[in-house]
Amino acid sequence: MVDDRTREEKRRQYRKAYWQRFREDGKRRIYGTLTKQEHRDITALAKQNGRSVFAQIWAQSCAYRNQRFVPSKAIEKQIATLYIAIHRIGNNVNQVARETNGWGRLRRPAELMKQLAQLEASVEEFVSRPWKAEDDS
């Protein structure tokens, strides 16, 4: 009986210390409840996107907060491929700029790089925005 009380007291102190450390880190724990159907839906979506249920909920809530689109893992891979292609274009533009600078014909390679950065930003904005019906045209 005394041993149980001692064990319970140690457990209580541990929990108290744990939550104090948790609060000091600036983290907050969130609890919620889903219906069976909601859980099935989010589980299916998470599985489809290659995420855990929590990672899917986290991705969706961050996207909602930032007013962005949550791409699937397949789309994320395509976006990464697109970024690689844009960077390769940038390298080619740089090579052309260096070569033509030697001829004295291209005087503003920085302007080309600025336009390439704008292209990349436009692609990022396009692929991350929430989709609307009018975007399907």
C-alpha cells in the first residue's frame, strides 16, 4: 500500500515536471475528435498522399492558415521536377549571358536572372494556391 502511494506520488511529480517542460518549449497540445466517417476520409486521403493521418491534418491546417493548396505526394514530385527544370533553364541563361557578354551584345544578365526568379515565383504561386472552379478552364 505504501509502495503504491510512493509510486503514484512519483508519477504525479513526473507528469507535473513533464508538462512544465512542455509549456516552456512554447508547444501546445491539441486534442480533437473525429466521427468514424471523418476518420475514414482523412485516413484515405493521408494514405493516398503518402502521409500519416497527423501529417495530413497538419498539412491541411497549415495550408488553410496560409491560404495555400495541399498537393499530393505525386504532385509534390512533379513540382520538384519543375523546379529542377527551371533551375536548368537558369543555368542555360547564365551560360548564354556569359557567352554573349564576351561578344558585347548582352549587357544585362542580371535582368534575365530577375525574370527567371519571377518565373519561379509565378510557378510557386500557381501550384500552391487553392484551386477554384474557374481555374479548370
